Amino acid sequence: MATRTSVTDVVTHPVRLRIVQQLGGRRLTTAELREALPDVTQATLYRHVASLVEAGILEVVGERRVRGAVERTLALGERMAHVDHDELQMMSDAQLRTAFLTFLGDVSGAFDRSVAHEDPTTRDFLGFGATPLYVTTDDLAAIQAGLGELLAPYLVDDGQGKRRVSLATVLVPEPENG
């Protein structure tokens, strides 16, 4: 049975965050995860996978015997790995900074790996920018719900040869003039 570990405690570790991001919208075996994260040792990967399964972030959706060992197939569990509003409110300033820097570090690492891959089509899928919005908390909730609805058809690989990209969002409120 999964323990109720804080999602924040689990995903603020950079390796765990990368595991969760690899599994977003797909099912991978532990061997496929090792292939996707070649800089993470097998022992480290398995230890973090176990923590994520125990916390209910990941779920084992299949097992098969491979040369005498059991290979597990993993997917995101019921507790999708994001920090919800209540957990954000409970975080200290230091925890919040750590979580944000972990997130930025992962986005930066993914960018570096993409550029280093030397795939000529990479830049066809690359983009980044920032734009100011003027919102209330209700407006923000409506925007987030609309984005969720808009993105839903693209969250799972439908086997149609589509390229996987990572969409990262950051909301940073400007200090009020006062």
C-alpha cells in the first residue's frame, strides 16, 4: 500500500522529477527508463523508482520475466506528479525555491540534451517565450482548465509517429506596487 508522502518531497529530487517526466503519457519498462536516463546508475534509478511507486506517483502496470529477472512496466499513478495549490501553500520559502530550481534545472537539462542531439529537426519543435497576463485567481483557474482541455488529446502517444516534446509552464506573479 502506498504511503502518503508529500508530492513535493518526492518530485523535488532531480532524478525523480526526470523519471516522472519520462513517463508522462506513456508506459515504460525499467530497461527503457535506463535507456532514457543513461547518466543515472541502475541502482540509483531503481531506488528512486521504488520511492515513486511507494508514494503512489508511479504504478506498476505490468511485469514479465526477462532472463530470470522481473522487468516492470511503469506508468504515472493516480497522484499525478505536480504540486497542487494546498501543497504549495504549505511549503516554506526554502522548499519553494528548491522545488522551482529543481524544475528549472530539469528544463535546462532537457534543452541541453535536445540541442546536443544534433537532430536537424529539433529547432522545428523548439520554442520559448514569456508574456504578461492580467488575471484574477478565477481567471487563472479558467486558463488552467482550458489548457488542460486543449492539451488532453496530445498527452498520450497514439502511435501515429508524433514527436514527443516537453511543454513547461511557469507562473510568476509580479510584486504589487504598494
